[in-house]
Amino acid sequence: MLILRPMKKMFSVALGLALLLCSGFVSGSSDSANVVVALGPWDSSVPEVVGAFSGKRWLNSQEGAKLISGDGFRFYSHAGAVGNFKAGKPESLGVPCEETFGFALNPSHKSKAFEIGVTATWNPRPRAIALLPNTSSAYVKIASEFLAKKGLKNTLVRLTSVIKTDFDNDLTDEVFIVGRHFQESGSGDDFPPAGGKKGDYSFVLLRKIVAGKVQTLSLMDDVNLKDTDIEADTRHLEQLYDIAGLLDLTGDGKLEMVAYSAYYEGYSFEILEWNGKKFVSKASSGCGA
């Protein structure tokens, strides 16, 4: 999992510069590839290029940005289709994010939730995605049992999303369980505090039938069993994990995951593909010093 550590002030300036630079549009199309971009729920109208799928090969943010020339993007949140937007000229977000590229949207659009934009010519949402209640006792119990195995017993369980879908097209639904709890406040809901406290956690779990049995798999997790003094121990900073999107990004009928991860001053998006046993990284972007 790629995790990067930028300074948010510089990140905000970079986004502002990118927005100014991306005021012009050019004609053309990149129908031969699916360019994947991510829009975070923070105060930004500049999506960033996470990567692109071209034929049978994944491209990075810079390579994917070169394929964009006025393309139309369809944006999706977990709740469904958001709308269609035209892409401005991609530009680097600048120092310290030179290798990450973003562009302006026409019409301008800001999101209150994670959104993924694609240029795919196929249907990127081939099957329904159901958002289940975060307070479901069954999934709270599953998360509680997971945390107990990690060493946190009888702790507060806070789920932020429960998502049900048949992501691998095996005719059986799976469930993603996302949760987090931080005793100290971070920078909004999408960046954790710098130092961890005992009992803090963030996780993305998957409930899936494996070898005929329902199992709980941890896809990403960070569980603190003791307080962390950030001044004395910089080896472990608080981590936050989430799912930014679940879409068919390659046209094979299976859904890829766009994962989100963050430190208190940084973030990354990562495209993960299921290989039959686990999710493997295919492309990523972010901003880090």
C-alpha cells in the first residue's frame, strides 16, 4: 500500500495552481484507454489522475494524463452515477506533487464524497452496489471480533460504511466493512491525527466465501495497542483507510477497488485488482514530500 506524506498547505496551493493552469480545453479523445481519476471529498474541484488501463497494461498518473485531450469523464460515487464532465488540460500539481496530475472539470464540480471518474466506453457499474446501515448489529459484531483478535477487546466499534456487491462476478455477494475511530481529532474526516492513542483503529474488511466458508479478510488495517509519542517514535504514524470506489475499470465485468489511505499530512489513491486470492496493486497516485 503506497502511503505518502505531503504538507497540506503545499497540497492546497498545488491544487489551486492546477485549477488555474487547467482553464483551457483542447479537442480530441482517448477512446483506446480508460483513464481513471479520483476526486476527494475535501474542498477541491480538481480530480487527479490515478492511472489508466490501456489494452492489457496499467499506466501511472503521468502516463495516463498524456492520454487526456478534452475527454468526457463519467463520475461515480458509491451511491451511483454523479454526472458527465469534460476534462481540461492536465497539469502536474507541482512541488511536492510533481508526479501527480490533475485538471479542471467543465462544468466545475466539487464533491462531498469520494468520486471516481472514468473514460471507459463500457458500463463501469455492471452490478448493483448496496449501501447497508453502518449500525447493523451483524457487521458491528464482525468488526468487534476482528478488533478483539488484534488485541482491542470491548472497544467502541464505529463503522463508516458497509458495502454489498458481487465484485468478482462469481454470482455471490461480498460485503466490505469500513470503520475507524480516533480519540484525537485529525484534519477533517479524511486525515487522521498525527500520533496514535491506544484504542485507535482504521480498517477495511471483506466478508467473502472462500473454500465454501464465509471468512473475514483484512484488506487494510491499522490498530493501535499503545499510545504513540510522535516526537519520540516517528516509525508509526496514525493511518486511515477507506474505499474511494468500486468499478469495472478494465471491461472484464469484475470490479476493481480504488483504495484511499492517509497520514495526517498526506494521502494516496491506489487501484487494486482481485487476482482470485487477494487484491494486488496496479496503479497509484498521491502527494508526498
